[in-house]
Amino acid sequence: MLTEQNDAQALLVLPRLRVQNANAISSPMTWGFPAITAFTGFMTALERKLGRAAGLSFHGVGVICHGFEPQVANSGYTRSFNLTRNPVLQDGSTAAIVEEGRVHLDVTLVFDVRLDSALIAENERRRLAAEIHAQVAGMRLAGGSVMPPLAGAFQRTPRAQLVTQHPPHLRRLSRRWLPGFALVSRDDLLQTRLAELQTQQPEATVLDAWLDLSRLNYRASPTTSAEADQVTWAIDKREGWLVPIPVGFAALSALHPSGTVAGVRDASVPFQFVECVYSIGQWISPHRIQDIDRLMWRTRFDDTTGLYRCVNAYQPPSTPAAYNPETDLDSYID
């Protein structure tokens, strides 16, 4: 770990990563975009692969999605994953099919990093960014393979950037992240919805609030028509594009010493049974993020409760910002 004396805050941007066959089953109760833990895990794997000799440490990751192509077959309102048949067993019988959800992604990853003083020079930062981009090309992201950009997809091939963090750079970078949507946390809406439900149903729980925000609710309201049975159906309004997301794990058992539990993936490390932790997320346009810290997802672990959780510091604006033609128009001109 770098010392605080020679640390300098910066952003590492890996633009337009094309990921093939990423895991689309993010938890036992959700499917679609990979869990945020897949990206924090990728951050940890990249930091370990670079090693301390690289001179930088990772402290958070932001995710912007540009393309989402689930590998599913549509049949009306029903969707089913495109599955692959496994090879036959030794006795010639057909092996069971294990459901595996896959999705092709086009994402930009933004990392909050600390640079060693030797990397402050621009030429050193460009060299390291190119080296990291080459390392990422051989890694897995959310269980999928990082592929090179399609021929002719871009006029200029996107390149990794390692830039010092200050607002002018953020405004310029956020323009390059368009079109796309950034995933942020909306724990506040979950608590607000819970309070609203409990005014009508005192026995309502956080699960009820989570399910309510995760679906489209149609409600009937009487009309002014002379016929008594006439009603108008409308969908509950939501504050933006809300989605249910898994955000971590909660311990179900004590920490078992390494080698004491059979069938684990790595018997050389301690093992603990866990369950998934859920919350509400929101997809927002990157140009609306004025503070880079509100884009970042960071990991928190509480040893006393056994809770491993990804947290995000996004806060919605209290009031819509007034349009300023001088600054707002400039923000869209490169």
C-alpha cells in the first residue's frame, strides 16, 4: 500500500470495454446487468495483477453501461436464456442442463486510484495507462471475456486514461461517456417507500418496499363517467430508472477454518456461508454527476456483523439546476 505522503488522487478510465458472455444472473432474485460485486472483484483482481511495483492503489469503481444485449429468446412476455448442452456423461447419458444466463456488454469503468509521486508526470501516466489496458485485455469481467472493439465501431480506438482528478477533467470525461448510463445507489428511495407503505400497512417490511420499487404497479382510479364501473388505470410514477440490485453479502455462519468444509472452490482459505444483500439502484446520465465520488462504488466490511457491502455516495439534487446557456452549452462542445 502506498503511503499518504506520496499519494496523489487520480482517475483511471477504461473506456468502451466489450465484454462477451458476462454473467446475467446476478443473484437468486434478480437477472440482467451483473452485480456490482463483479466489478469490485475485477478491481481487486486488476490491482493484484499489476502488483505494488505499478505504483498505484485502487479505492473505488464507477460503472457506465453503453450497450446491453442479453442472450435470451423472446416469446411474448416470456424470456428464456439461450442455454448450451453439456457433453454426455461417461455412461453415454445426457448431462443435466444448468441454467446459465449470459449477456454481451459495452461498459466504461472508472477507477478512483492513488498515484505514487513518480507517476505524476504525464508521459509516465500515459505509459502506465497503456500497460493497464493491455493487461485488461487478457482478464475476465463478470465471468465474461474482454474482447477488442469491433472493426469500424469507432473513428478513433478508445484508449485508457490516467488523469488527475479535478472538475474540468470530469466534465470533459463525462461527455465522452455519452451515450450511456451510470449505475448509482438509491437506498434513500427504499427507506422512503418503506415509510409510505407503513402508513397504510404497519406490518410492511423492507422486502415489501423493495418488491414495490422493483415492479410496475398498475392502480385503478374511478372516472367521472356516469357508469359506476368505469375506472382509469395508471402506472405508479417512479423517480427515474430504478432497478433492484444485489450490493453484497451477509454472513449466515461463523468463519470456518480453511480445509474444514468439503467441496469449496479454494480449500486454502477460510470459508463462510453467506446470503445476498439487496438494494435499489438507478441508471442516470453521466453528465448529471457533478462529483466523481457520487459515481464510485466502494467496499465496506463489518467484522462484527459479517456484512460485506458495496456502498455508493450518490445524492440526488434537491432542486433541478437552472439552465445556463453559457456553461451548459459549453459542456457539450469538445
